[in-house]
Amino acid sequence: MKRTEPFEFYQPGSLTEASRLLKENGPGGRFLAGGTDLVIAMKEKGLVPKYIVDLKRVPGLNQIRENGDGSITLGALTTMYAIETAPLIKKKYPFLAQSAAEVGSIQIRNRATIGGNMANATPSADTAPALIALSATAKIAGIGGERTISLEEFFKGPGQTVMSSDEILTEITIPKIDSRLVGEYIKFSPREMMDLAYVGVAVAYNLNVPEKKCDGVRIVLGAVAPTPIRAKRAEAALEGKVLTEGLAEKAGQIAAEEAKPISDVRSSADYRRAMVGTMTKRALLNAAVGPAKSWYDRRDRRY
Ligand SMILES: Cc1cc2nc3c(=O)[nH]c(=O)nc-3n(C[C@H](O)[C@H](O)[C@H](O)COP(=O)(O)OP(=O)(O)OC[C@H]3O[C@@H](n4cnc5c(N)ncnc54)[C@H](O)[C@@H]3O)c2cc1C
């Protein structure tokens, strides 16, 4: 790892100040959250920011709160470890906690933030599919004020989002869920740990028991397109229907057709596409069974 080039370092105490620093200092600045992407980019990938604006001293950005309307808000600086272990998240959306638990190692999860995972916009970002499956929204603040957009529309391409360079992702809100909601996130990476997803699949739907009829189906694919994508035709194939193994298989086949994978050093496009089919089927069936008790449990259920 090489030493970084010298850079100016700011630690503002408010969002307005943070955003103003980017605006006033001009191009070439970066916000810093946990640093698990940014520092690697500087030390290994030749990124040379002119200056860095650390967000960690801005108060209130690292909290998880339940709102009066039943929605839940995750501050952008909430760590993966906090999400993985928060009783509220584990109870309401265990598959989101699971997706955070899939990130890197415990050391990485102690620093890596949910906002950094979104803002860095890697197509394989582990928490993005589960958040999109939960219809989450992103609040973005800049000098001109605040705006809220659906997370589904947040990503524009690898490393690109709708945010301008002086805008800050401040929080992510998950709207109130139906009490029948079930879900699952499956990450496929042969190394199991400390590896990015070759394919990630999150599913969420309302399950009517005992007949197993599904509604509000969302299927979201990671690492198989320039951004996380919804497999809308696969969702439609399941909507209002009784979940059977055959139907889950069919939905998986359709999702595989909807994926737009590339071949790279990790995997061929064909292999990724085949894995989308298998994993979508498995995620749909796993979700109906209920959350696994532990990571080890889940490992057995995975493929
Ligand atoms: C060894 C290792 C293993 C990893 N494994 C995984 C993995 O399994 N799955 C996975 O998804 N990721 C993985 N990652 C990537 C990384 O840990 C995550 O993407 C993490 O969530 C990034 O968050 P951060 O707080 O560290 O972001 P930072 O590195 O601080 O920032 C990343 C980028 O986002 C910008 N940014 C950060 N926060 C904000 C904000 N609030 N508003 C606007 N811009 C912002 C920064 O300017 C920077 O460009 C791994 C990284 C390492 C080093």
C-alpha cells in the first residue's frame, strides 16, 4: 500500500458547514465516513483528493430511530455492525440485518457505514438490494436544501449516484411495512467472507398464510447490472399467486433473463445469470420459511 499524497482535512460540526466546505473549496474534495472505500481508493487505486471533509463530527447522523408513522430511519453514518445487531432491525427486517452482516469482516463492519455503502455506489453493495426491496428512500442535503428520493432511483451507474459532489446523504428511511412482510437476502461469493458479491439477491413480499399467496412482491438483484436493479417481470409473475417451488423456479428464470451481468475476473456473465435464477428461487422459498437463527444456520439454507 502506498502512502497517500498530502491533502487538507476538515472536520465540520454541521451539515451546512460540511456542504459549504465542498462548495467553497471547489472540485477535488471528498466526504469521509468510515473510510473503508475511500482510504483503499487513495492507497491502492490512485485516488488523490485535494481535501477531505470528515462527516463523523456532524451530530445525529449515526442513529437508528423508529418514527411515529411506523417507518424506521437509519442515519447515514450508522455502521454495518450497528445495523446487523440492532434489535429493531433484526425484528422488523432480519434480511436487512443479514445483508449488513455479509459486509467484509467484523473490523470492516465496525467502521463501514450504510451511507458510504450507498454513496460509493458499487453494483455489488450488499445492503442496497435489501433496502430497495424495502422501498427505502434517501434524504440528501446540500446548500440548496434537502430532497428525498427513492433509493431505487439513487444509483446511476458504477460509482455514480444522483448526488452532486457537495451533497450529503443524511439518512435512509424504510416506510412502514405490512405485518405479513417476509424477506431474504442471499449473497453469492465463493470465498464466503471478505469478498464482494458475485451476485446478490434480495426478495420481500407479503405472505398470506396458510395458503402462501404473495402480494407486494419485490425482487432486487445486485452485482448483475451497472446498478442494483428490480426484476419487475419476475415480481409480476408471482404477484397475487400462491408460492410453490415451481413458481419460485419460474420467477428465478425470469429474473435471470432480466439481469444484465458482465464477465470479469470474478465470474462469467453466463455463470452470474445462472446464479440469479437459482438464488432468486432459493430466496423466495427461504423467505416463506422465516428468518434463520444464525449465520451458520443460514449458510446451510443458502444454495
Ligand atoms: C476488506 C474490505 C471488504 C469489504 N467487503 C465488502 C462487502 O462484503 N460488501 C460490501 O458491500 N462492501 C464491502 N466493502 C466496501 C465498504 O466497506 C462498504 O462499501 C462501506 O459501506 C463503505 O462505507 P464507508 O463509511 O467506509 O465509506 P467511505 O469509504 O467513508 O466513503 C465511500 C464513498 O462514499 C462517499 N460518502 C460516504 N458517506 C457519504 C455521505 N453520507 N454522503 C455523501 N457521500 C458519502 C465518500 O466521499 C466516498 O466517496 C469492503 C471494503 C473492504 C476494505
